[in-house]
Amino acid sequence: MLTIKRVATVVSNYQEDGSESLGCGRNCLGHCCLPVSKLPLYTFKKGVKDSTEAGIEISSEGQPPAAFLNNLLLGQWEDRMSRGLFRYDVTLCETKIIPGNYGFIAQLNEGRHMKKRPTEFQVDRVLQPFDENKFNFTKIGQEEVLFRFEQSKDNNAQYFPVSPVTADSSSSNVVAINVSPIEYGHVLLIPHVLECLPQRIDHGSFLLALHMAKEAADPFFRVGYNSLGAFATINHLHFQAYYLMTPFPVEKAPTQRIIRRGKLTNYGVMISKLLNYPVQGFVFEGGNSLQDLSDAVANSCIFLQNNNIPFNVLISDSGGRIFLFPQCFAEKQALGEVRKELLETLVNPAVWEISGHMVLKRREDYENASEEYALRLLAEVSLSEERFQQVKDYVLETTGLKQEADMMEEINERNEEDFNNPPTPRATPTLA
């Protein structure tokens, strides 16, 4: 069994040293408190084609319409900041663009390294059972929750500042603050919090994450996911999201089309691979519906986790573009194959770092940050070309597109051969 000594980032004010039950009386998200609580509720439309057109209807009289991201999510996040619920002021963290071709972003976030909880983290199993004795999100206080996030029953986007948690909604999806934020607006999306799901992708929860990105309707608000073995620190199903008003390097990377899911199945999802980027990865986009795009990615993630391959996911472009990164850094680290100078920086390359946002915990690393360092770190994350090709074949086979991809690759090779070996031109006949 491969294990490494892990340090879990504190994401809630109720994440304390030790695993002893803290009991009730804290107005928490457990079965003791949530079913009898009143929490803000946002309901989203299921079939919104263009979420930029979707405003929010406020149920209380006299309140003007609001935008989901700016007025609701970020507004509530700033409210929690004013209450002093965060462990540090992330807006004071220094940030810079690292000179070079990629434009990696470096942030100095010393606060994230101030209070740690040592744990034994098993890195060789992507799927592990939920353990109620360890920290999980049912133990956070309701003051850390911004709102519940549910699909509308009448297909209207609405916000209810006070909404009872009824029996049929007791397993709510909640959006809560991360008390050790990486960036402005850093939140957690916790699907079906009371069901205590382990950190594993399923179709419904992934579609929920896409709906959150779509409702935000802003390309600078991204949603991320880390599997176990790819630097998820809590084995309770959750996604992360935050707002950063600059393009991520991975979003600017060139891609090469692998397949368009639709030629045979009529779903219209395009699958590409990253080119000229230090981490091998897939890019999913398009689709005739959000469900089609979600299913294509979820199927791939489910294959990876069922086959014990750690991975990270970045949901970009308001849910319209999704990056999937199989990775092996923790595996190399457990085997002692990662260079010492990289480990000394204490950077765990999860979804944000892989996407190009380097969260550094020591000033010396921030001041000396270079493109060379970022490339060396991410090179340890990436699968080899051979291993990535195997994963690509498995992913395409899982989505039922392997045969079509092989046909497209054969056509591309034939076209390339024809280009390199043009036919001999025929002699032009002369007129007598």
C-alpha cells in the first residue's frame, strides 16, 4: 500500500485537529440540524440555452433582480468576509504573471500554510469509502453556507433569501465558502451533502457543477475537481470554484481534434487533446445540450476512477469547455521519483496549478518563480506519451468512439501522406 504523510488544507472553521465528533448545538449541516433549518435557496433553469440571458427573480417584494455571480455568490462571499469567517484576507495576497511563453500566474498565499492538520493520505486508491469519523462537510456551520443550489421545479431561476429545508429537499446541494481561499470568491459546491458521498464523479453531480458554471455566465469564474490521488484532501464529494480575471494558460493552449461525438451518435461533443502544454489532457466542448457534454466528460471520469487513475477537471467558459487531466504526481511522489527541490516548495499540483495558477506558500518561491520552475513541476504531473495514448484509447472506447477515432486518425495520416507526396502533374496538351 502506497501512503505519504499528507497535510490537509483547512477548508472549514470546524475542521479541527483530531477526528472526535464535535456534537450538535452548532447549527451544522448534519442530520441533527439541516432538516429543520432555513437556508437561502437558488433554483436554476434546467434548459437555459444561454445563461447570460437568465437573471434571478427575488421572492421578497421590493428587491431588484440580481445576477447570480456578482450580486448573489460574490455578494454573499463578501458578506462572510466582513463577518471574519475566513482565516486570512486572500485579496491581500500578491499575484503576478510569470514572464515567458505560457503566462503562468503566481500567487503568494502564505496563509494557506499557517494551520495544517496532519493526516495519512492513501494515494494509490482513487475510490475510497466515506468515513464519517473523519472531517466532512456535514460538520461545517451553517454560517459558512451561502445558499442551496437546486434545479427549479417550475423552470424559473429564483432566489429565496429564507427557505425551509423540507423533507424532500433534506439532501440539499449547498454552496459554502472555503475558509482557506485560493482566490476571490473561492467556494465549494457540495452535492447532496447529507448523503455523505465519497469523492467520486457521478453523472448527476457533474451536471450540477456544469449548471453552476453556466449560471455564473462569466469566463473568469471556473469550477474545478480533484480526485483522490490527485490532491483532493477531503473524501466527501465536492467541487471548488473561484473568480480570477485573467485567462489561465491552459485555456490559451492549442488543441488537436480527436473526434466529434455526433457523426455516429448525434450528440455533437468535440473531443480534442492539448498540444504544446506541459500536461497531457483532453478538452471536451460543444454538444447539442449541456447534458450531452456532461455525460461525455462524466463517462470518461467514471472510467478513470474505476480504473484507479487519478485526475483533475477544469470547467471553463461558463461550462462550455472542459479540461480533463489524468495525472501521476502523487504516485511518483510516493515512489520517491519527484525531485527534492520541487517537493521543498510544498506545492501540490491540483487542478488550479495544472491549469497554470501556481499557488506558492513561501515568499522565496514566489520571488524566484519562473516559467522553468512551472514547467518542471507540471512535467512531473503529466502522464508519459505512451501511457496517455493508452488512456485516450480507453476513454474513447468507453464513450463508444474508438472505431470512429481510428478512422479519423487513418484519414488524417492519409491526408498528411498525400500532402507530402503530391501526384505528378499531367502534361498539358498543346494545341495544334
